[in-house]
Amino acid sequence: MSRQVDSSILKLLDGLGLSGEDHDLCDFTIADQNSVAESQGITPTTPSNFKPVLGSNVTYVVACVLINDDDEVLMMQEAKESCAGKWYLPAGRMEKGETIVQATIREVLEETGLMVDPKTLLVVETAGGMWYRFVLTGEVIGGELKTPASADKESLQAKWIGNLQEISLRSNDILHLIERAQLHKKSTPGVGWHKNLLPASIPHSKDLLRLIVVIKRRSTNRLHVLLSEKTAIHFPVCEINPAKSVHSTLRRFMVEMFGADVGQHRPLGLLNLEHDPASDGCCLTLLVAFRAPLEEVPLIGKCAWQEVSKDVEQQLLSVTSSKNSTIELHVVR
């Protein structure tokens, strides 16, 4: 079992999916969450049989931040009536049958005239558990920059912008994404930053949160990871509740496993993302670290701690020690 756990963690650290698992294995379903809410006298607002349907009850958006060698960012000028003339990153909603990478390539081409080769996810943003924005960066590999003469319903034009103060932005919500891409551009993947990681092509019929929860045992100073012992042994997985923020879903799941007095812990970021257009769901793998030692953190759920090998421990500790070693999960309030 320990070898299998180590192997799975290494796969996740490389941005690969866990294709051998039952794709919809789930320890804390929306039905379970509704039962807990009802026991507390709260009327649930999400049906227990909820399934994400793209374009109906869940929205996936892609955005691409491209930085050139002069530290300029590729921007497009909006054609939509509601924000015509304002500037924004090339971005838009995913369509049925598209992968995240395919949607990114399409949006950049439609809105800027350039062809992009996406290299890595930078940030995953979520709002209310039913809106997700997958932010990627990459390299321009061809095409021609859209000029006002080529304006259409997608955009009026595109430009490389060095000073964002010179343009009127549609929204300031992209400033952080641009800053992150500029820092990434100056970095070496795998050195202080995560490796180049693109979504793993694994279908999920639900939106899931998989947890890699790490903790140190005081007596041995060795790192352990949490495993669920419900049915097959696996990393704990819960369904993301579309009526709650992802942070709220995480909190409820941690209470389910550790009790209301769950010790101090922090979500560090995503190790990977799994999505395939064969289904409308996705799976976010979130790294969570406890500050307290294992001996002080009681378990109440069907879970157990598993010591990892020294090699895996070293790799996990290097990820936990740098804030840029995971893909940022930004929960929009």
C-alpha cells in the first residue's frame, strides 16, 4: 500500500491524473452534506443528485496571460456592447466538447489573431462552487496580431501593452493574474515554482475536491499523508457544493474527518487538475498541511495516516516550503 500511495503522490506532483481510481469515488457527497445540514436545522438548497452541466448549472471560463520578452502583456479590446472599447485578457467560456487547452487556443486566436501553445496552468479561480476560471500561460507560435481593420464580434483589436495605466480595463480582477504571469516568465519551472502543469485528461461526472493532507509525526519526525478507508483506500475526496464556496466545502469536509475542533491547517494550492470533455465535471487536487503534529490531531472519520517514503517526503516538503510550488487556487468571494 505504501508504494502505491507514494506512486500516486509522485503522479500528482507531475501534474498527472489518477486514472486508475474510480472517477467518481467520493467520501462526502452533496447528499451527505445535505444530511449534515438538515441535522443542524438548515434546509439545503442543492439537490442531492446534482450533476454539473456545462452552460446550464456550471460555467467554465478560460483566460490566457501571455508575456513577451519586453515584459508586455497581450491584451484585447472588447467588442461587446456592455464593455465596448475596454481592454481585457483574451478569455471566454468553454464550449461543449472542448478541453481546457483547446478552449484557450481558440479564445486567443479569435480575440487576438495569434496562435498560442499553452504551457501551464497558473491559477484556478472559483466562485460559489459553480463558476471556474482556468488561467493559463504559454508561448505565441504564429498568427497575426488583430488590427482595427480586422475587428469583429470577438474583439476590436489586440495589442502588446507595457503600461496598463495607458488603457481602460474592463475589470481590475486580471491585475493579479498578469503580475503572476510576469513573475512566472522570469522563473525556471521546477525551481521555486511548480513545473509546467496542464490539465490531466480524465473525465469526471461531478466537480470534486481531492485532498492530499500532510502532517508530521512528532516521535519520528516523518511525514504522513491522510487516506480514506471508505470502500477502497484512496485520498479523501468530496463533492464541491455549487451553493457554497470551495473554502466552505473544504471546511465542512475537514470537520467531517477531524471533528469540529479540527487543528490549524492551511490549503497550500493545487497539485493538479483533471478534466475531460467526455463529462462536465472536474477534479481539483488540493494540498493541505497541518501545523500540529500527528499525535495532537484526532481522527473521527474512516481515515488513517500513512507514512510516505523519504523521497516523496522530500518532494512534498519542497512544495510546502514555497508559495509558488503549487497552482494557486483563488476563491472569489
